[in-house]
Amino acid sequence: SENGTRCVRSSSSEFPEGFFTPQERKDGGIVIYFIIILYMFLAVSIVCDDYFLPSLEIISECLGLSQDVAGATFMAAGSSAPELVTAFLGVFVTKGDIGVSTILGSAIYNLLGISAACGLFSTVVSRLSCWPLFRDCLAYTISAAAVLAMISDNRIYWYESASLLLIYGCYILVLCFDIKINQYLMKKFSPCCTCFTKAMEENAEQQPLVGWREESGPLVRQQSRTDSGIFQDELDYSQLSTSLHGLDEVSGDHPNVFTMPEADMKRILWVLSLPIITLLYLTIPDCRRQFWRNWFMATFLISAAWISAITYVLVWMITITGETLGIPESVMGLTLLAAGTSVPDTVASVLVARKGNGDMAMSNIVGSNVFDMLCLGIPWFIKTAFINTSGPIEVNSSGLTYTAISLICSVVFIFLAVHLNGWKIDKKLGTICLVLYLVFTVLAILYELGIIGNNPTRVCGN
């Protein structure tokens, strides 16, 4: 640093060079990057909708998971695969702080930005349960506090990274006994907490069948926590459920991905996305079809790998585009890059929210952040315990105070906002989350630019 100005590495230094020179990009080549960015968004939505989420549905059915537990574990792990790849790159390849900055920098977007997207883009109002949201918010607060405490001295030791793995292990253990813990808490606190009382009444009313019912407002999806029919039409997956238990056989197979849609706009998108549809069809077994039904774990793992690869290209293109347009590094990291690395989480959460599965959407939003902290712990532990045992990992923890305050405030806000909104996800909650996300982002950008606080930054070499 010089004269108190902090030097940060350029985001593009973490990626390969682009296909055009800076001058060629300014002369019109930037249009190609915009086309690739839009195509990558389309590719992520296809992978999530056609392969990742259906495989998660079958996993949930086989393991008997409630929708919030599935969202906090498999869905969070799969959609957070890009963050895990980024963390490994930061520790073993670039030797920089890209893992820490990406995961902590995108945490606010994950909590507020995706919640806003779920509320604004969902066509139904999703009911939420008290316990899953409280459980995930508490786990995220503990894991975030642990990470922030570890990097406060700019050094990561093996026992510190091991504690992250231990925290996540305890979180998984709680999820294993989730139903019993939920029932105990509802009985214990129902006299003094109205939300627990309502949850007990709704669970009693919805057994054994769950469906749509009309209230004074918009349609509300009434969902039991023990029900995990989450992605497709209920007829299809009620058939699937009985098939998995050996009680019946699915009479009809899922339509082929090469079947052209009837709507004009969908036809245009289908033609444009035909190359990626073909590539995915050849590389991922479609577990929605009877022939590949038992290959659902392969579908889950391969689709998660594709999500990671597509997100890497997406963030790469966004980084070069931002530099070409002269967007400051601090603004890129807090806005475009944060949103880019969280595209799978956003797409997956919005898709399940549109089906009325609020518990799964919210558990994925918060649970993916808990998994992101584990993403930091795994490469840190491998590096300090097995590869470089002589000393700790050096990290840069500048801006730690603001990050800590922002994370804690955002978690508390999400929980209180949902409580005050009547435990449902709707457009009102989405609007409030969007406004607060914009406020947090503006304050963070002003802080990073040195306009507020005492944290001026510049790109190294400039």
C-alpha cells in the first residue's frame, strides 16, 4: 500500500485472457461477450430445470427428505458448486483471496437478492415454516462468525479450518434429526409463539393430502414439511413416488427434450438453445425418463459439474465486460460478479418458489451460504493439514468489520421480515428485500471506493 491506499488485484488476473484485445473489445467485440453472457444464463436455466432439480426430487423421494432439508443439503451443495471450485482455485492455483472475497462478497446477494427474486418472480404466494428458517439462519450466523474470526488475523491454521468442517458436521447432524427437533420445539414453544401454533394446525390439516386452496388473497401453496413433491406437476410425481416404492409403474414417459414447444417465444428460445440442449442430452442421463430413472445420482453430479463450468465462463465474461466498460473493481465484485457466481442459486430458488415451495427456496438461499463457508474450510484444511503443514495460509481481511456487520444484519433482517410478513414469500417481501439489497450494495460500494470510511482502494499496477 502507498499513502494508506490499499492495492487489490484485478479480477481478470484470476481468469485466462479473452479472445479479443482491449482495443478490439472497445471497437465492437464487446457485443460477442454480451451474447455469450446471455447464452450462459440460458444454459444454466436449462441445466437446472431439465436435469439438476428433477434429480434432486428423486433424491428427496428416495431418502424421505422434507423439502427444506433437501434445499439445505443437496440443492445447496449442487447450486454452490461454483463457489467450491472458486475456493479451490483461490487456494491451490491463483494463491489469491478470490475464494474469500467471492464467497463473503456474494453473501448479501444470496440472502437479499435471491429472496427478492423469489418474491418478485413467483406467480404464487409460498407459505414458510418457522423452524427451517430459524435453523438455517442460526447455522449461517455461527458459520459466518467462525470464518470472520479466523481471518481477523490474516492467517488460517489447520485447527481453524477443521472447526469449519466440525460446524458443518453438526449442522448435518441437526438435519438428520430435523423432524423430531421440529416436533419437540413446536410442542415446547407453541403456547408462547403463534407461528409454531399455526404450523402445528396447518400440519394437522394437511395430512395426508396436500393441495391448492383459495384464500382471500392470491393462491397460496399449502405444503407440509413432510411432503417433498416439489418440482413437477403433482400427477407426474405422485406416479413417480409410487414407482419408487414399488407400488406401481409409471405408465407414460417424460417428453423428449427435442420436442419443439408450441408457443412462439418458447420456440425461438428452443431453437437458439438447441446446441446446449444437444450437448447436455449427450452428456447427462435424463432421470425423468424411465430408462435413466436409477441414474439420478449421476444426473445430480454431472449437472452440478456443468453448472460449475457454465458459471466459470459466465463470471469470466462478466469480468472482462466490466473492465472494458470501465466499471471499478470494487463495484464489479459487489454486483456483477456476486450475481454471476450465484446464478445457479438464483435460478434454482426462483424455479421452486414458482411451484409454491417456499421452505425449499429459503433453505437453499440460506443453506447455500452455510455450504459456502464449508467451501472455504475444505481447501484450507487440505492445504494446511496435508500439503503445507509448516505454516498457516495468508489471507487479506481488509474490510472485515463492514462485511461482518452486513452479514449479521442481513440474516436478522430476513428472519424478521418473513415473520412480520406473515411467514410467506410474496411480492411485498420481494420488494422490501430488493430495496434493502440496493441500500447495502450502495453503502458497500461507497465504502470500497473510500468515499465513506477510511478504506481507499486501487487496482495493483494502476
